[in-house]
Amino acid sequence: VLGTSQYMSLEQTRGDKLDGRSDLFSAGIVLYQMIVGHRPFRGDSLVAVATKIANEAATPIDKARTDVPHSLRRVIDRCLAKNPSQRFQTGAEMADALVKVLAEIDEDERERAKPRMLPLRVKWALMMAAIVAVVMGVSATLITQRQSAALMAQAIDYGASTARLMAAQNAALVLGEEWEAVEVLVEKIMKTGDYERITVADANGVVRAASDAKLVGQPYKPPAGERLGVRDKVTAERYVVNGQPMLGFDVPVTFQDQVAGRVALGIHEEPLTRVKNLSITLMAMLALVTVLAVAVAMYFVANWFAKPIKLVGESMGEVAKGRFDHRIAEHRKDEFGQLYAAFDDMAAALAEREAALDRSTPHAATPRPPGPRATGQVPAR
């Protein structure tokens, strides 16, 4: 067996018949070592190396380096195939593959050297989407705030009106201290489920009827919360019960301008919150759909604008190559049509100038036979 064992092919280590494909295996080992930095098959002895060549696959190159082109890795892997029929069959075939690898590397370099540019249609789409998003966001915020304020004002008006109505209906009962009838009326109203609490106190501020029986006989204390204002002697406030916001209304019971007691009721704010959240959700969906629609529409509009620009660029490239006879020759009734016409005029002017230069360039005259010339004649050139 002749050769360096670390670079031998499988068939050479076995003493089999050899051909050029064995040399391509050795070339693959050299390429592998050039790229990775070490041979694919290593061992402590010649026998160990030969055993690995015969039985083990080379460690993939991407385990050591991730910047090696896939095409080059495929060339080396094909060279290191155990079966000669799976390798390149000739050196010329391997050379062609390496030429393609070089062409791919050069193309990648040219692509990386190109300036990174965001297409105009993408820029316009993003710009218009951003503008619409800002406008829709501001508009939706203002509308939602106004709507929430209007809903809250309506809820307060409803609660204040209900509180005044209850105070008017119970004025005679409170004045007559018919508390049992007031309790029966409170129980009936609470069964509707529209109220969180109802409390009726006498002129001394002692609770006489309430939805919560524990409060009866106790001094009336309004729930601690945020005061929302006073409307027609009705005090409105917001308080929290078990983590749920409530709207409370406190109104005096009067008879002939004399305060005979107080009626306090609370209603759930949850329905109002649901309406506000639904409004916000619908406004957000409307804004999102509008932004997407504008972005998509602007993308196609910008793409439509980009085509004439690309056409002019390609035509300018033809002129740069010296093809002054190139014309766009397209008629449009817009600014692009004017641009096309200006380009065609420019190309025609360049063609005319080139023709004029050709006419003014002197050409060599036909040689004349030698002979006598008159004195003062200028020799022909």
C-alpha cells in the first residue's frame, strides 16, 4: 500500500482496485482540512485512522463552522462518500462543481455589497398606516372619553331621578313613621335585582328600613367612596363593594320643605362598564381594520407608481449603454406621461448629437499618386 494513510480512500486502505475517484476522496480530505483546520479522520495510529476511514462518517463541517456555503459542503461530502459511485466520477466534474461554488460566493458578495433599500411601496404603506393609526388613535380616544362621560352622566341622571322618585313615593310613609310599609316596599324593589342596596333613615339619621337588616336601628353612614357631585339635592358618589364599583345616590325626604328623612340607594356600575368596554373594543377593531385597509391599498397604489419609475430606470440604463435609439414610446395623460415624453426627447437629442459628431469627424482621404503640385498648394491629408 503506497500513500499517506491519513489521506487514503476507503478502497485504498483495503487494497482494492483504484481509479481517479480514490484521488477525489483524498482531495475531499484536503478541502475538509483547509476549511475546518484538521483532517476528518484522525487516530493514534495508522490502523485507527484506516478504521475510521472505513467505518465512520466525517463530522459535519457546520459543527465546526457555520459560515461555509452549503454548495461547498455538498462538494466535500460527495468527495468523502464511502461508495466510489456516489462521488464525483471525474476530476472535471468536481472542477465544474467548484466553479459553481465560486460563482455562488461571488454572487453572495455582490448581494451583500448592494445597498439595503426598503421598497417604495413598503415605505408608503408603512407611512400611511402610521398616519392613519395616529389619527384613528387620537380620534378613538377622544370619542371614547366623550362617550364614557356621556354614559356616566346618563347613569347619574337615571340614579338621581330614581332616588328622587323613591323619596317622593315614601314621603308620606316616612312622615307617618309607617316603617313596616317602607320595609315591605324596600323588599319588593330589591327583588327586581336592579339595585345593590336601599336604605331609608328618619329625620334623626337612624336607619328604619334597609335591604341589609343589620343596618336597621343604626345611625345612617353613607358608604365611603368618591363623590361625584350634587344634582337637585341628590348626592352622587362611587364606592366599591367586593371589588365591584357601585354608584350611590343620597336624597332627603322632604314634606313642605321640611326634611323628614333620607333615602339612599346604590346601583351596579358593571353594565355601564360593559358598555364602555364594548365601545372601546369596537373602536379598536375599527381602527385596526382601517389601518390594515389603508396599508394594503397604499401598498398596491405604491406598486402601481413603482412600475413607471422602474421603466424609466431601465430605459436610462439602455441609454447609458449607448443605445440612443431606445424610446419608451408610451402615452399617458398624467405626470408619468410627461416624464416618458421628456425621456424620449432626451434620447432623441442624444442620438442627433451623436450623428452630428459622426458627420463632423474627418475621414482619411483616398491616397493620390505622386506628381507635381502647383506652388502654394496644401498637400491633401
